[in-house]
Amino acid sequence: MERLEERISKALKQVDNDRYILAIAVGQRADELSKGAKPLLSHNTQKMKYTDIAIDEIASGLLKINGLTDKK
């Protein structure tokens, strides 16, 4: 498994490098997971923290953040 810094870097790219949006998204997703939501990841997540699962879901593009628009 990749190091945390690498996973966070990939997740940041998914949210236009906005750390604030990433922090909110990870927090909300971790809360959903703690209340019983099923992880979107295909590998075993039993020993992972909810925040790590959320970061991996965002980094891999499995979880899209609504409200993001291209700034082009």
C-alpha cells in the first residue's frame, strides 16, 4: 500500500488541490462510514480507519465531490 502522503496527494488532485474541500469531504465520508455506509474500495478495509478509507476512495476517483467545477 502507498504511503499516506502519496494517497493524500492523489486525493488532492481529485479536488483541484483544495485542502479545505478535501478535509470536509474526508470528514463527511468518514462519518457516513462510521454510521454503516459500505466502503467503495474493492480491497479489504476491515483494519483501515474510516478517514483512510475515505482518502483512498477520493484518490482512486470512486467518490466524486459534488459542487466542484473546473476553473478553466
